[in-house]
Amino acid sequence: MRDEQVVEATLFASQTALDPDEIARADESLDRERVLDAIRALRDQYEASERAFQIYQLGDGYQILTRPEFAPYLERFDSVPRAPHLSPAALETLAIIAYRNPIGRIEIEEVRGVSASSVLRTLLDWELVEVVGRGEGLGRPLLYGVSSRFLEHFGLKDLSDLPAPDELPVVLGELQEAMEAETVSAEEAPDEEAVAREALAGEAAAESD
């Protein structure tokens, strides 16, 4: 029981995901396997008691987060931290980068048909994408990939968890409801979601061909 309490306290106090080795530093008696055992036990406890939160695996780490279905209640409070609001253009660009990672700006613009400079700057500022290298072409252009924060934002363990093309409309709708920081008005929401879903579905379908 002590292992579970120490792991729970460590995760509860952290504002970012922690990998098992980091959590093990909390107590000399802990190691990676004992931390993972404690996490599994805590998850079972939370499920059995129907708690409003759960331990999620994000990339290589773990974090205690409120369950997505409770996001609408929390959005009413200014004191609750909010994730960045993702516009359809940002979602479209993120999808292109996620499915074709690594990719340069020119390639992104060829897919989108419009300039991507402004959106890329915003995504870099939000740390959802990062520079992962340079291309071999003229001027050795910067190549972009999604970051660990992207995985955390969308609750993914790694890029293999990206939805298949036929799952995108449902998954994207759930993510928008759970993760958007700003409430979109009832009049605007249907049009923006439709644009974003269509763009992402098209990109995923092209990648799967």
C-alpha cells in the first residue's frame, strides 16, 4: 500500500507526465517495476470506485488527469488550467505533420494549399510541434514533427495511437469536446468541426493509400 500512496502523491503533485524511473526517485524502496505495479493497482482502484480522474499514459510518462467527460463542467471555472484552443487550420496542420512526420513547411503548404507560416509559429509557441531536423533540399529547410506535448494534449502514448481514417470523425469530435480550451459558440461549432473533420479525414485517407 505504501508504494501506491507514494506513487499517487508524486503523480498528484506533478503538473507534467512522469516516466516510471522519475517516479521511482520519490523513495529509495521504489524501482521501475514497483512503480508500474502501483500504477496498475491505482488504476483498478479508480475504475472500481468510479472516480472522476484516472492515470493516463502520455508518451513515456504517466499523469493523473480528469476524465474527458467531466471537461464541460470544469470549463466554467477560470481557475482551471486550459489547453490551447485549436482552430480548424491548426488541427489540419497538426494532422499533416502527425501523419507525415517529419515534414517541411513547403510540403505542408502544398497539401493545405495556403501559407502555413502563421499556423506553424502558433503551434511552435504552444509546443505542440517542434523542429526535428533539416531537409536535404535547397537551403536545407527545417523539418517539423509533433512533440511530446502533442501526445499529452491528445492523450496518446505514441503516434501509433493515431486514429485510423474511418475512426477520425468520432475521435476528433470527442477530442474537441474534451480538450478545447475555449468554448465555441453554438452557431460556430458545427461549421468549424465539419471543416476540421473533413481536413483530417482527407489527410489520413491519403496517408493510408
